[in-house]
Amino acid sequence: MSYLKFDKAQLINLKYSLDIEYLRSNRAGTFVCSTIVGCNTRKYHGLFITPIEQIDGRHYLLLSGLDETVIQHDQEFHLGVRQYPGSISPKGHKYIRSYEVENVPSTIYRVGGVILQKELVLAQEEEAVLIRYTLLDAHSPTKIRLQPFLAFRNVHELTHANMEADTKYVSVPNGIKMKLYNGFPYLHMQLSRKSEYTHAPDWHYNVEYQREKARGYAHHEDLLVPGTFEFKIKKGESVVFCASLDEVQTASLTKKFDAEVAKRSPRDSYYANLENSAQQFIVRKKEKTEIISGFPWFFSWGRGTFISLPGITLAIGDSKTCKSVLDTMSKKLVGGLFKNTSNNERPNRVTSDTSLWYIYAVQAFAKHAKPKDIWKDYGTQIKQILDAYLQGMVHNIKMHENGLIYAGDENHALTWMDAKINGKYITPRTGYAVEVNALWYNAVQFALEMAKENNDTDFINQWQEMPELIQKSFIETFWHEQKQYLFDYVNGDFKDVSVRPNQIIAAALPYSVLDAEQKKGIVDRVKSELLTERGLRSLSPKNPDFDGICEGNELERAEAYFQGSAWPWLLSFYAQVYLELHEKSGLKHIEKIYNGFEEEMNKHGIGSISELYDGNPPFKARGEISKAWSVGALLLINKLIEKYKLQDA
């Protein structure tokens, strides 16, 4: 029995099954995403979503869906599931008997005496998705009809019926190729055996996406069905459908499918799913290796890359990929700054902390490399970053005379808490932000450590007195002596007393300005007010601005992101300092947190960890269905648990 499995009762209950989503991605950046019954509920759902370099490198949805019809005795049984205003049509979910994921996703349909299996796999290094249909049982002659639904649009947008769409096709071996608009590549749709293709272009109007509707976004679109593929199939026979940017050798599709399945590791345990999920974020193209921040709507994201990198690579023993990502990202450093996004997925915003998270990631990798290699490969970038903060950058990002980093203005929020609605930031945090300055101290100390290992006397002479100044100013500025925790940010005479999780980063970094007693005060405060079973709340429930449910339209969700939602990525910092203080006696507490997430393997985005959760029980999953820094945090926690279990063993 598969670890990830859903039965008939769960699948035919759309109220349940439409809330459960699956994701598959490959190293080329292509991904497939939908609900477990195949009904798309987001504009980000589809069977073939791929970055198209010849346009702008963004993700484009080419093939939205592929509806199957079983034909016996001239009767048609439609297996597709699609939502329209006020209705579901067709209602193929009623034929589903099971959905499971062992190595690859597999759906079993039963229509009378027909039992049909559908399996899906992405080619690991190519822009191609393969679907294998196997007729497990049938007592009469059987045909399968396939009906593709085309979108050809940016994954963030919607498409509608129009006269510009090119509905012509070109025949290719065992299939066709089409491109609806100039500038796009051809989408090749081919089968492993000959089929009868009937060309009958037709727009299907007002396909509805209920998740977009609930989020307050446009939620209807029109999809083009170019025609149908129809073929006979015998009991025990398999036929493979392939959607690809390139023409494939159809005679080898069956072997290709088997070869791709053989590359997949079983997702047969909690840890196996975390490890598998971690690998799905890695994209390799030519000389570049990047991290997709989360699915289904982000691409490469600077801050997210550096925070997640130690967990999704080093924690699973993949230092080679870690270095490849660092080498790729190092080339993007300009004037001491990494823009927080790339590939034009969102505006390339400047941040106050991303460059410091880069140094944090290099520091983690340094445990797997020689000091001379670290300084040789990354020393120039580290020096450039530190000097840029010293000299000052855009948006008032600058080290003041007290050694602390000031950043931001009324028009820019530069930390990770950057939700903005109607031109207004929910949590601007202009001034001295606690985690930014903790990262700054850690970065300077690590740089000095590497410089000393490499006898870089010029750097040492310039920076050796800086840590003492930063530490003194940090404590004077941020430490709340009476309540024994850290102010979240300080701007002039204003000190933000809100209890937020950013202080746990200051306590957990390898070089911390805090002593053991101060760390204990922070941990106690965080544990009592911010810790949930799914992450650290972004704001204490005792605060009148607390919002523990992250749902509704864009404004309502934005108000909750950093005013109470629980974030899993922060748990690795909590676990780090908690075990540092309590050692083996703290294992039971941290193991409970780690093991508690196993329940999430069959929820929201199956086999992965979501971006955030409600800050109130039952701590429902929200945001992206699979988030790199969430997965990375749990893998780091698992590594910590293993480390402390070995102590005095």
C-alpha cells in the first residue's frame, strides 16, 4: 500500500478532494499541478507549465488539461472533471477508485467492467510530460478518446476566446503540433501508437477556478480544444501520451516512460517525501542552477534561495548542488545587492537582508569545504557586500556610526515582512530591524573568521574592531531588559515592543550577539506566545492587531500574513537555539514539532509543506502548496535531531 493514497470515498467527495493538490516538477523548470481528481481550481493548475526562454523566461501554461473518454458499445464515459459557474461538467470523479503516489502519481478509474490506470511523469531534464494509460481490465472492445484543452498564456494570467488564436495544426509522427500565438514554441502532442486525430477547434467558455474566486481574483477563462485523439486499447496494453516542446521519437515513448519512472525514488515515508520535495525546487539549465522558491506561483527568489538552500541541499547531503546554486547566484550580485526576484516573475525589488542571507548560506556551505576555497570562491562577494552596507545603498540601506544597519523609508519595506496593499505596507519596519542587524553581526564575524584562516590582513585590519561595536549597539538598541526579549525594530525614539519571531533568528545564528540568559528569555517568550504546531506566528495573539486566519481577498490575506500567520521556515531557528539551550533534554519537544508535520503529507499540497498556516487552530495550510524554505526548515530540524541523539550515545 502506498504511503500517499486516497480512496474512492475521499475522491468522489469534491468538498474534500478539490482542497487536495499535487505537484510534479523537473530539473528543467517544467511542472504539473492540479487537484488529485484532475479538476483545476487555480489559474496555476495545468498539465504542462514550462519556462519559455524565447519569450521572457517566465512560466507559461500551454496544456491546461487532457480529458479522457472511455468508449464501449458506442457509449461514452467522460473521465474529466471541470468546473463552470454553478456546475461540474463532466463529472469524471465518480469513476475514480483510487489516487496514489509511489514513484509517480497513479489514478485508477472504473467504468462498468473497464478498469483504466493513468500514470504521469515529467521527463527529468526536458520540457516534456508523459501520461501512460493502461487498460487493466475490460470485457468488450474498448476505445480511449483524448481531448486536450489549450491555454498558451502566462501562468499568472487568464485567456479568453479571441480571433488571434491560430487554430491550425501540423501533423507530426503519431500526433500534431500547434502554437496558438506568434512568439510561442510549438506544443507537440504525440502518442506511442497511431491514433485517429479529428480536428475540430472549439472554445470552451467560462471555465471556473474556485481558488482564484475565493482569493478575490478574476476566475473565469476560455480554453481551446483543437480536436480529439482516439485509439483502440486491449486489456493489458499501455499507450503513452506525450506533450513536449520538441518532437519525440514515438516508438521509444514506452521505454522513455519506464526509464523516467526508474529514476524516481519511492515516496514511501515522511522523510522520503521531504527529500523528494526538496529536490523538486532545483532547476538546472546550461550553466545555471537555481532554486524555485515555491509552487505554483513563484520562480527564483533571492531571499528564499539563501534561506532554504542549507535545508534543501546540505541537510540531505547534496553539497554539490549547494555550491552550484551559490556560484549561479554570486554572478547576480551588483553593488552589494541581490535583487529579491529574477526571471521577471515579479518586480525586482531591493531588500535590506538578502545579501546577508547569502553570506549565511555561504557560511553553512563552509562546513563542507576548505576555508581557502570559501574565501577564494566567495570572498570577493562577501567583501563587496560588507563594503556596500558600510558605504550606503539605495533606500537608506546603510551602516550608521553605531555599527547598526538602518534601512527603508515611507515608500519601501525592505525586510521579509513586506506585504503591501493599495500602496500601503502592512508592516513597514523602517529603521533598525532586529534580524537584519543580527545577520549583519553574523556576516562580519564569519568574514573575519575566513579572513583569519586565509591571512587576509588588510580585511582583518579594516573590520576586526567592528563586531564589538555592533554587539554593544545591538544590545543597547534592541534588548528589552524588563521583559527579557528583543524589540522588533527601532526607529529614532520609537521601539516596537510587538512580540514577533524575528528575534529568534538573532538568537540562533552561528555568531550571535546574545548570551545564554538572553537567548533563554527570547525562547521562553517565543514558545509561550508565538509557537504553534505548524510554525511561529508572525505576531503574538496578545497584540490587538493579531489576525489568526489568513483567508479572503488580497487585502484580508495581506493583513494576516505578518499579523499572526504561522510560518514553518522559522522553526529551524527555534529548534537550533532550543536544543542549544536544552541539549538532549529538549529533543522530545523538537521531535514533537517535527513529527507533527507528517499529518500534512496528505493535505493541501501532498507530499510537501505549505508556505504558511493559520495562526489559530486548526492551523489550516495557506499560500503556496509547496515552499522551499518550509521544506528546508524541516530537513534542518531532522538533521538537528539526529545530531543531538548522537551526543553521548
